[in-house]
Amino acid sequence: MTEQAVPDVKPERDRGDLIGVGGVWLAKWSLILVAVAAGAWVLGWLISALWVVILPALLAIIVATVLWPPTKWMMRVGLPPAVSAAASLIVFFLVIGGIITLIVPSVVDSAPELVDKASAGVSQVQDWLKGPPVNLQDDQIDNAVSSITSRLQDSGTAIASGVFSGVSAAGSILVTLALVLVLTFFFVKDGLKFIPWLHGFVGGRAGSHLSEILARMWATLGGFIRTQAIVSLIDAFFIGLGLVILGVPLALVLATLTFLGGFIPIVGAFVAGALAVLVALVANGPTTALIVLVIIFAVQQLEGNVLQPLLQSRSMNLHPAIVLLAVTGGSSVFGIIGAFLAVPATAVAAVLIRYVSEQIDKRSSEANQAVLENEAPDAKDLATDDDGDYKDSKKAQDKTDQDAAKS
């Protein structure tokens, strides 16, 4: 007969010891969180202090992601990197300059009229809310609407120039554009040399991680910018076409605002759509305003359900709540330019978080596998015959199958 194994009985631990272990764990993580918060505060202070340098660099990186595909194609054809980068940059700024020359003057000239019509639309909505069937008579609604109206009227031409309000923090628009131009040229021309240099500088292990993270960030950022540009252009085209067909005034201005608002997800589309509906309400009446609302809603559904899944990788998608919080935080700290940079920055940060999570899962799986291999009992201990002689698990399984077949 075989001896029965006596199970090991672990002694019970005192409750005070367990509470002490939990307290030490909580204190350790509290100190870690405090250190992380202090590091984040220092990083934010450095960004604010060096914003005059960081802003052109960030804008140059974004422009470089757009210019890299044609530059890479020209390099493959055989052109030198400097010539390829210069050609892409010149064509890009000629196109942007032409668009600005054609559109910005009309936007600036139409800004006061746009504000007046939006204010009149807000007042008309207010009167509708007070009448049947809503019958709202709350004084707070009057105060809120009056505040919105006065703010719109006070900010007349600031709407057109507000796009550049964040850029003014860098000293002047011209200085910032010059820095962006020069930095973009060097980023596109010498970008291929950066990762190998960084890999050699920091060493093999850290260099491999940094190379992978930066490659993913670059792909994510480039895909995001190109996708948003295409989606914003399609939105502006269809919404602008609908406004022109319906005879809504300021259709070109509203289409331009729709295109620019597309680079600020959720918030930008909502503001541009609301302005279009308000202008249509005042200029053409409630029926046209309702049709404009339906067009905007249909275009937004087309964007969210068709364009984004087709043009944008799902690994880049962020939850709408995260996007909204990012846009709100970026706009509150750095204005409109902060709202524009918030979503790309959040997408890049999400890439870093995903990579760290992948590494943690990988190390955790390897550690668990090692523990299982070290603690797993010998297969011979898992299968015995009637005489007590040890057999391996394969023979024991075969014997079990044969017994089941006989029975």
C-alpha cells in the first residue's frame, strides 16, 4: 500500500501583520504617485517655460508626417534627401499659402456678419423655448443666452483671428512660421538618421524599445493627421455643397470653419455645425435650418460609421470621452492651438501606454509560465497503476482509454 500524502498546513497569519503589509503597500504606491505627480508638474512647468521652442517643433513634426510620404517616394526615385525635402516643403507651403490667400480675407470680412447672425439665431431659439410647446420661463435661461450673445458680439473679428491666438505665444506668427519651415526641412531630410543614432546612443536594450515606440508614434501621428485632413475635407465639401444648394449665406465661410473644426474632433464639428444651423435659421427660416441640421447629422454619421473605420486604423481610435477631455484640457491651457494639438498628443500617449502594457503582459506571462514549470509536479506522480508502480502520464491515459472501451 502506498502512503497517503499529508497536506501541508500553512500557519495562520496574525491580522495585524496582514494590515501592516497592506499599509506598507499603500504607503509605497502613495509615494510613487506623489513622485509621478511631481514629475508631471515639473514637466508641465518646463513645457510652459520652453513653449516658444516646443510649439514650432510640434507643428514641424506634424507637417513632417504629412510631407514624409512624397519625400520618401522622391528619395526612392533617386533624388537626394535635401532636394526631396525642399521640393515637398515648397509645394506644401505654396498650396497652403494659396488656400489662405483665397479664403482668409473672406473669412475675416464675413466674421462680423457671421457673429451677428449667430447672435440673432440664439435669440430666436430663446424665443422658441419660451413659447409652446416648451414653455420655459426660467430666468437663468435668459441670463445664459444673454451672456452667450454678448460674448459673441464682443468677439466679432476675433473668431477669424482666433486660429492664430496660440501661435502668438511663440512671439509672432512670422517667427513661428520661419522656425516651422526650417525644422520641418531638417526633420524630413534627416529623420531616417535619428532612430539609428538614438539606438546607438542609449544602448541595445533601451534603444530597441525606444525605436519601436518612436516608430509606432510616428505611424500613429502621420495616420491621424492625414486621416483627419481627408475626413475634414469630405465633411466641408458635402456640408458646403448643401449650404450652397439651400442658398444659405456665408456658405464658403461655414465650409472653411467645418474643415478647420475637423482637426478638433467632437468640439470642432459641434461648433461649426451649430453656427451653420443658426445662420440658416436666421437667414432662411426654420425649415432650411432643419434641413441643414439633417445634412450635418448625415455627414457626421457618414464620417463616424464609414470614413473613420475605412481610413483610420482601429488601434488609433480613442474613446470619445477621452477625446473630449483632451480637447477641453488643451484648449483651457493653450487656447485653440492646444485644442488642435490635444488629440494627436493623446493618441501618441496612448501608443506609449499600449506598448508599456504589452511589455508588462509579456513579462507577466513569462513569469507565470516559469512559476508553473517550476511548481508543476512530475508527470509520473500524476498517474499510477493498481500495483503502485509509477507510469508516465501518456501510458496512464492510454490505460484509462482502454478500460473505458472494454466497459
